[in-house]
Amino acid sequence: MSAADTLVLAWHGSRNPAGRELIERIARRVSGRLPGRAVHVAWVDIEPVQLAETLAEVGDCVLVPCFLAAGYHATHDVPEAVASVPHEVLVAPHLNGALDGVLLDRVREAGGPGDAVVLAAAGSKSPVATAEVDATAARLSRALGVPVTVGNIYQSEPSVSDAVAAASGDVLVLPYALAPGLWGERIAGLGARVAAPLGDHEGVTAAIVERYVGAVGRTEAPRAAA
């Protein structure tokens, strides 16, 4: 078996049963798009079985970090777990930049952007992660034709509530999050319309599959050329 035969999806982990169920559902959809490949769910936080243990168990594999920005989990937890095992792990890029279409669909499903959109991101101390989220907001603003500002659910400033207060008119809060969680309760009471999270939208499945195909292609292309 080669690394291409096994795919590991790395997630943050969730204390919310609905969040865990959603992640397992996405994994099943990915598996359906990749017949003949074994697809495993792995965690970098919260859950008792961590990524390094999963990698040690499955052997050679492709790893897709299912994170929206290059925060600590993507830049530290994933590389450390990969370095801890002796076998081949092909690491794909995280999902930054691959889910704009899903976000735009969530805006439409929520009734449109209104006068302004607040992109509700987790927040990060990493300047690289912050820049990635800011770039996503800029792309959405161009696509929607209204201001899109970033509000952070945890850690960073401005908070989602501050961003909503600074906006005017009909404001839509657009969660930049894959699964439901406690953050939803924080956003629900802000007096603004709230779109659905990315969830199990087909575009999430497609983005993960594209990351897998790209990682496999980087290793197979030189062989084909030879």
C-alpha cells in the first residue's frame, strides 16, 4: 500500500456532540468521493486520541489539515505529529482560500448580505492566520459588493460583537467555522442576522478531496514524467 491509499483528516476536536457528528458525516462524504481509500478522522485538541496516535496506527498516508487558517494547530501541532512517526505522511495545505464559494452560498441562504457582513472567525495570535482571514474577507467584499469586516470569536480583537456594533444597517454575521459549537450562543444574542456555518456543504467535501488529489499529484507527477 502507498500513502495515497489512506487519507487522514485532522480536525480541532469538539465538546459538542453535533460538531463531532458533523465531522464524521463530512468524512463519510469524502470517503464516498474516494472509493478504495481508507479515510480516518484525527484530532489535535480536546479529544482523547490525538493526531500523532492516529498517524502511528494508520501508517503511510495523506494528511489534510481541516483548518481555515495557519494558526497554531496547522503550524505546530500538525508538523509535530508528522515528525513523531517514521513512515511517509504527505501533508496537504490547510483549507484556507478553498471555501469562498461555500461562504457565498451561506450568505445567499441567509437572505443576502444586507448592508454589511461580519465574518466571524475563531481568532488567532498568528499574523499569518490573521492575514489569511483578512484576505478572505476582502475577497467576499468584492464578490458581494458590501463591506465585509472580521470579528473574532476568541482571543483576537475586534470581537464579533464589536464588529457588529461598528457596522450599520442590516448586518449579517457569517460564521467562518466548520462545525457548530459554543460560539453559536455568543453570536445568537447580538441582534444581527446569522448565517449557517460551513457545515457539510458539498463544497467542503470538494475542497478536502482537492487537497488530497493535489498532495498525491505532487508525488506522482515526477514518476509519470520519468
